[in-house]
Amino acid sequence: MQLVPAVMIAVVPSVIAVLAWAAWRQAARANFVRDYRFPPGLLAALGRDYPHLRGGDLQLVGRGLRQFFLAWLRGGRKPVSMPSQVVDALWHAFILHTRAYDAFCRQAFGRFLHHTPASVLGADRRNNEGLRRVWWHACREENIDPRKPTRLPLLFALDAKLGIEGGYRYALDCARLREARDGTTQCAGDFGDAGIDGSTDGFGDGSGDGGDGDGGGCGGD
């Protein structure tokens, strides 16, 4: 009768140690993503494609890409979708720096991350789930309530803020948006509706940050 408690006494510290190590590794990877310095010339190259963007604007795009990477890391490496055209352009340019991107992915995620084109809410439920997952974690990164946001997180605000031609725009006031029948702007309030992707757990990834999970692969489309 005393064997079970003895086994538990031996096992519990090991489980706690494993969980603590996993949490430490997750935090370390998140800090790496936040502090990462992109390869020299990467932001300048983006500026040549978008000549109206200045230095501070380009830094904001870099922050947006880091926010996207954090969403994938914290979402347990479940599917994500890119909500910004200009951030997608930077991501694609980063992938072309193959060695730097390879090293970044290994340090940040433990593996490569596939490139996925920018997208908006639509008929593809997998895309919708990915967008909602990114919304959830981008909001959490900025201490925004994803169900009752008072403002847009950076990643979802950048295309409109920077005047990106053909970019994706989001609005918080869904009623006014639908009354105006503005087909060029997405309703951010829709990210709180599980019906758009069939998810049963709120935002497509449960309530936690997620673990290391499976996923990823070689980057670059």
C-alpha cells in the first residue's frame, strides 16, 4: 500500500522539472523572437518595394512579423494565417535570406516554418482558424481582450496604418461596417465567432499558449 505514494514522490518532482524546463524554453524562444535583429539590408529592401515607408514604418513592419512568429510559437505550432500584406512581404523577403532564416527558425522554433500567403476571412475554415489563432495571440501580446477589443493589435492594423495598396483592413465597429457595405474592410469582431471555422474551443487553439507540438517544415512558397 505504501508503494504508490513512494512512486508518486519519485515521479512528481520529475514531472515538475520537465514542465518547468518546457516553460523556460518557451519563454527563452519568445524572448529570442522579440529581440531578434533581422539580416542587414532586409528592411531597406522592403523599403525599395514600398518607397513611401520610412525608417520608423519599416521597424513597425518588423515588429508585426515578430508578432506573427510569436503567435505561431505560442499557439503550439498549430496552423496560422498571415493577416497583413506588408508583413507577408517582409516574411517572404526574410525567407530568401536562406541561411539567416534557417538559423532563426531553429533557434526560435526548433524547426523551419512554412510560408503561407496572406489571407482574409472567407470560405476556407482552416484559413479562418489560422487567422483567429493569430488574432488571439497578437491581442494577448498587447494586453488586448480578443473578445472585446478596444483597438486592433499591430499586426492587424499595419496595412491600413501604412496605407498599403491592396492591403487588408480591419475595423472594430462591425455594425457600422456592414451598414456601409464596405467590402474592402474586414470585421475584427468576427474573430470572436467560432462559427467561422467550426472550432469548439473559442479561438481555435484552446486557452493556453500551447506546447512544442508538431508542425512547421521547410519555409518558402
